[in-house]
Amino acid sequence: MVITDLLERNAKLYPDEVALVEINPANQPDPNTTWHEFSLIEATPGERYRREMTWKEFDTKANRFANLLLTRGVKKGDKVAILLMNCLEWLPVYFGILKTGALAVPMNYRYSADEIKYCAELADVSVLVFGPEFIGRVEAVYKDLPMITDYFFVGKDKPDFADSYNLVTYCSSIAPAVEYDEDDDAAIYFSSGTTGFPKAILHAHRALINSCRTEQNHHGQNRDDVFLCIPPLYHTGAKMHWFGSLLAGSRAVILKGVSPEWILRAVSEERATIVWLLVPWAQDILDAIDRGDIDLNDYRLGQWRLMHIGAQPVPPSLIKRWKTIFPNHEYDTNYGLSESIGPGCVHLGVENIHKVGAIGVPGYLWEADIVTPEGKSVGAEEVGELIVRGPGVMKCYYKNQKATDEILKGEWLYTGDMAKRDEDGFIYLVDRKKDVIITGGENLYPVQIEDFLRKNDKIKDVAVIGLPDNRLGEIAAAIIELKPEYTATEEEINEFCKELPRYKRPRKIIFAEVPRNPTGKIEKPKLREIYCGKRLVEAQTTR
């Protein structure tokens, strides 16, 4: 079985049931503003609208786009890139590509023109599908990408160098007769680029279909569930969590906005039962409730059964706050990498709320171990590198054998994350291998210091990095983003940190914004670029 089989099955079993909904809250100040309905991309920028698509329409649109690609000479093994913001067209485009036997190549919507060019060349892209937000960036490089023979524009007022996606209207709605199986290549995803330009991660169809099974096993999606999808679909995380809905044949809602009010209104109006959040979004919701900006009595939230978080370490204090306000919610955290087809190779499990702070145990169909640099398993409470193996491990870094050999050892994927396991077998992240700070011969794990600092009610976000030091080699610096309503001084934070062992206390306190990428991960390379080797006086302005 391949993942497109599930879409075709749902189209046959539930043809008239809604599969996908897209809602754009826009910037309407009046919460009673009604939704605007339309069938094509016709909305005025900033307009509030709602669109939906049945399973039959979903499959038909995927078939039509597949046949459009075939008329342009796309064949099995070709690469078709997707550069779109979350929208109703995203998934039909993705599945249409797969139905041709070509590889889908999703791109990060934050890519600069140079990064678009780099990734297109790296992945051997021959077709690019893009939206109105990217006209300028694509226009800046398309003449330098001769291997891309076709551009399809999803939106109004297409640029001259592209064809309209609406050409699908004239294409056959019958699935193309292209054969492919679980062992065939399916998609190329890009790494987060935390060590420079991204690497291209090659996955087979087997990885996609097994991610459906893993996700549905973990969270028990059924036909009555409604999944609220907020993170970007280009990333493995959001899409692979949606795969559980695909397997169950249940509805998903794509929300184009992340404010606490919009999230809760979408849960209420669309009757969402499952919501996957990033740490900052969950924190923003709690803070808005604490400030009185949100009155939970204004929303219908009784059907909301599961809140889960992934993509980054989750502060236990955050979940304790969440369970205080939402005591009936099941909670799960999901660990994964794009190299392991996204979340789920390790997960906490909704039944293990007593282990909040752990990332959990090996996920369904997965194995995990923690090893020394020599590859030997470590004992309980010992720190080593987390390694995983299972049906979602990447085939390779495309066109990069050296990098592949560094991360793949036989069937095992070396994650680069330092971890430990408790006596009950639950795994706890300690830090990224490359983020470990060595100060005076002692190993400091920034995540542990960050978790401690987040207990301070004034702190919204924090990142700890190593700064060069002539005597100790490195020292720990805490970049602290305060909540808007609070002020603090360096002396106050230092006093708070006296509960930490002396060697773990940050030597520098910097009050500044903590940058995160679209999947919620702290951009520590950016922080190192800003602060390492530079004078810190200007950055230490006390708020």
C-alpha cells in the first residue's frame, strides 16, 4: 500500500464528507464577522474567509494536477517543488505529484531567493508550484534555474513566467495509470539548515505510509475526530500528524493564524478534538488566559480531547499549567526528525502524563537506544546519543554520501541529540550534541538550564548558548525574553539562579528576543552569530 491509496479509499467511502477546511481569520477586530465563502483563490488580502473540500473533491483535484504534470512531461522519479503557504490547495498538489510517480519537494516558506535556488538545484527540481507570497523571490532566481521547465502559480494575477494552477480545470479527473510501490522514492524534505544551507532528505513511500500507522496508533484518531492543523505543511511534523486523520478518514482544519483567540475560536467553531501546538503557542494561550484577554466561557471547548506538542523540548512547567486550566485534556509529546519522517519515533503516550518532562518511549514500529561515541549502550541515567531505527528512517541525504555516512550506521539513525533513560525506560532529552557547553571541563546541557529559568513567571522564553571564554573555554549565557507586562534586572535573574548548582548558573544574562524558526525550534546558530565573539554590553540593556 502507498499513501495515495488512502486518499482514493476515502474518496470512495466518504465522497461527500468534508476532508479539509481552510479558515483565514485575517485581522478582523469583530469576532462576530461572518466568514466569506468562495471556491477558488479569490479572497482579497486581509479578508476573512472559510473554504472546504470533500474527500471526492480532494482526490479529483489531486488527479487533475497529476494529469496536468503528465502533459508537461513529468515522469516517475522527477522532482516537483511546492512553495506555498498553508492553504486548501497544498495537499491536493502534494498528492497530485505523488500520483505521477514523481517526488514531492516541499520548501520552507521562509527561504530567501538564494535558498530557493540552492534547494531547487540540490534536489534537481524540474517543476515549481508557488503562491503569491513568493513572486518576488522566485522572480529573482528563475532565470538562473534552467532545469525548471514549468512554473505553476496558485493565486490571482500570475506572473508572466508562470502558468496558472487553474489549468487543472481542463485536465482529466481520472487517476493516472502510473505504477509505484512502497520502495519507490516519494519525497525530498529539507533539514532545518541549523549548520548552514539545508540538506536534502530522501524518503520512500514506505516511510509515508508507516507514518500514518504510527500517528494513528499513538493518538487513536477516529472518524469523529477533527484535527486543527496550524504548523506549516512543508514540514514533516504537521503533515505526518495529519496523516492520522487521513488514515481514519476524518476531517482536518487548516488555520492561517496563530493568535490565542484565533486558535480557540477555530477549536470552538470547527468542533476540533485534536490540536497540535508548538511551545510558544501553548504558552501564549495560557498567558492570554492569565491576563484576562481570553474568557474560556466564550468558547465551546468540551469536545477538545487531545493537546500534543512536538518539534522541541517541552518545559514540564508548561504542561502543569496547561493541565491546571484544561484538566480533561489528554496530553502527548512527540519526538522526531525530518530524517525520521517527522514526529513519533519516540513519544510520551497519553497514558504517561506522570512522566511529563520525558520525550517518552520508542514509538509504534520504532526502536531507540542511547549510546556512547563508540556505539555502546549506556546504563540508566547515563548520558549518550539517542539513536533510532524503524520504517520511517530516511534513505539518505540526497547527493551527499559523506553526510549520510555520518548519521546512518546500518539501520540506525544517529539523531545528534544527547539523552538519558530512567529506570522505567523513559527517555529524557538532555541537549543537542553540538549545543553542549564545556566550561572548565564540565559539560553543561542548556536545555536543563532553560527548563529551570522558565519556572520564573516573568520569563516568556529563554535560550542558553556557550560564549568563548579565555579561562574556562566557554561560559553559559542566557538570552531571556521577558513577558511584555514584566521587567527584570540581571541581578534579579542571578538571584533566581542561586537554586542551581554554581557551575550551572549562567555567567551572562542578555535581555533580548529569542528567535524561533517556523517549527518552533530556537535558532541557536543565529544567537551564536549575534553574540559570540562580540561585545555584549549593548545587548545587556535591562528592561
